[in-house]
Amino acid sequence: MNHIVTVEDVVTAFADFMEPTSAELDAIELESPVIAAEIDLLDAQITTLDRPVNEVDARRIRRARNRVLAARRDLANGPAGALLPGGAA
């Protein structure tokens, strides 16, 4: 029996378009505070998966949620053209 396989990954594995552009890297850098805050929130939630939530855990989750909201607010209220490439509104 002959197996039919695709070779697309082999052909395009090292193509230039596979690398992130400078604009994409800038967007990631701009969103990095939000990403870090979301990671902290996820970490706080994961620690409570295997045990009941106590007052300290609840406070940690609440503070992490507030940091996520603040980071998202700061990102949304940033410079006018920061979110869209080319400065489009």
C-alpha cells in the first residue's frame, strides 16, 4: 500500500513569509503588558484548581483581574494609531 502524503510543509518550511514582520513584532511588544497580566491571572487561577479558594487566593485573583483590566485600558487608550497599522483610525 502506498501512502499519499503532502510535502507542503517541507517546501514552505523555510520560506521568507513564515517569519513575523517588523509590524507584527511591534504589535506583540505593544501588547506585552496585557499578555503578562493575563499570564499572572491564569497562574492565580491555576493555583486554585486543586484546592478550595481561600481569602488570600480570592484576593490574588481579584488583583490579577484588575491588572488585566488596567493593561487592556492602557492599551486601548494608547496613542491614536498604535492599534492599527499605518495609523488608521
